Amino acid sequence: MLLGHVGDKYGRKKVLTFTLLLMGISTFLVGLLPTYGQIGIAAPIMLVVLRMLQGLSAAGEQAGANSMTLEHAPAHRRAFFTSFTLSGTQAGLILATLVYLPISALPEDQLLSWGWRIPFFLSAVVVAVGIWVRRTLPETPVFNEEEKSHKQAKLPVAVLLRDHKANLGRVIFAALVSVVSTIFSVFTLSYAVNTVHIPRATMLTVLILANVVALGAIPAFAALSDRIGRKPVFIFGAIGSACLIWPYMSAISHANIPLIFVFGLLLSGVVYSAANGIWPSLYGEMFDTRVRLSGMAIGTQIGFALGGFAPTISAAILKPGADGWMPVAVFVTVTAVVAAISVATARETYRTPMHELGK
């Protein structure tokens, strides 16, 4: 709500500069945190505060980057260009995992005492590059037009809740497709390593390779949606993910390494990329320029927050035994189907001119 207001009233570029600095500073400070043994309860309190600042940054970052790219993109290639914000996310996940791989090989006492801090310090390099890139970004043409004609909403959130409630709801429920990603990258990693006792390095390799595949799949599916529409591509990704979570988790439960790689790459690298590469343009095109950043920021972050509880929910419903994973697969399937239904009710916008979006 805060950064959506700023971005819709004062510009996309201001938000993107602020979010990068906020994320960079808060991430670096996590690496400097003293331990519980040194300062007691203040240590976890400080960690939670810094994580909240990261969350504040992430909300404005995703919506700001998507809005900026969508509004700069050529009329008939909006999904393709906007999908590169998600390619950046995938590249970031690859980089983060690659950095963590050698650190995870440290003896446990060294990992827990000082090794975990290294990636947080290295994040400063990424932030420096990002600031160098963003300082030259021009504001978007459609926002400049609104600013010159003084058409910005005084309270974008109020306009959003008054005129765009249905699409805001669609984005919230569609964003539940993120449960697939959270379960794949967090819960199944924990389940494979701690319950089935598959080597952590093996599962991290699956994550890296899936993200590498996604780097190609995301813009490819986005380009397809510029030709056939946003809805069919997103729905394919959501329903396909709902189906593939079953053989993937079954392969993990049986410690079948070849099938883990096959279905892991198919699920996260290929099929989920159809939904993941489309949502920046799909959601952004549901709103007009006055409330686009607010609509995307609020809608996605509510959906992502609900999805963020997915590992906790999955741990609670996980049963003992070889088939204990099935309730988790049902949970993922239901959320993905809900996302698909939500998008199925939306208006198709891939041929709608920029000035008519959200009208």
C-alpha cells in the first residue's frame, strides 16, 4: 500500500531506486547481526525487523519493475519484455544457490557461526550494480503523460478499492500459484533432505538446473502469450503444475534421483514457467496507469503472503510413511486450480492498447 501509493503518485523510477537501497541495506545488515548469546532477545527482534524491511522492499520492487517494463514495452510484445523481470528473479535464485553451495559444505559449526553471513555481505555487489543500472532509467511515457496532465490519483489505493475491486481479487487468488514455487524451493528441499535423507547438494542442484531451464522457458512462454493470449498460457502453467507436483513428490519419497531431476525440471523449469512468466503482464494489464503499481503490489503481496505460509501448512499436514506427502500434493493442486479459475474469469488483454487497459 505504501510503495504502491508512491509509485502511482510520484513515479516508477523513484520506487525502484528506493526499494533497491532498502533491500541492499537491510540484507547487508542481516550479515552484521549479533547473536542471541551476545545480546539476547534483541537479536531475533532485529532479524524480524530487517526481514520486514526486506518484505517492504520486495513488494514495491516486483510491482515497480513490472509496471516500468510493461509501460516501456512495444504494444504487441508487452509480455515478452515484462517477463524479463521474472528472468531476473530466476537469475537471482541461481546466483544465490550457487553462492550457498560451497558455503553449505562447510563444517556445521563454521556454517552456523560465521559461514552463513557471507552471502549477505556479497549482496552489496549486486546492489551496487543495480544502482548503476537504475540511475539511467527514464520514467515511463504513460506516467509522464499522466503527470503532465495532472491525472494521477490523489489516493491511488482509494481509487483501486473503489473501481478495481474485482481485478484486485483476481490478482490475489491468481497469485496463489506461487504456492507451487514455495513448495518446490522450500518444502520439498526440507522433506527430501530431512525426511528421505537425500543429499542436500543433490536437491540444490535440482533447484539450480530448474532455474536455468526457466531462464529460457519464461520469455518463450511470454512470447507465446503475445501471440495467443495471456489466459491460456497462465492456465496451462497452473493446471500443469497441479498435475506434475504428484510425480515429483512421489519420486522424492522413493528417493528416485533420476525421476527427481526429470519431474523437477519439468515442473519448475518448464511448466510452472508458463504461469510465472505471464503474471507480470497479465496482472499489470488488469489496471490502468493511475493504480497499476498499487494494484499489482497489494494484490500480489496478499497472494504471496498466503503462499508464504505454504511450507508451514505442508509441514502440519505431512503424514508419516511413504505416502505421507499426498496431503501436501492435494494442497498444492487446490491452490493452483484456484489460481487458474481466477484467471479464467479475467478479461483477455493481450491485444488491448495501453491507454485502454483497466478501463
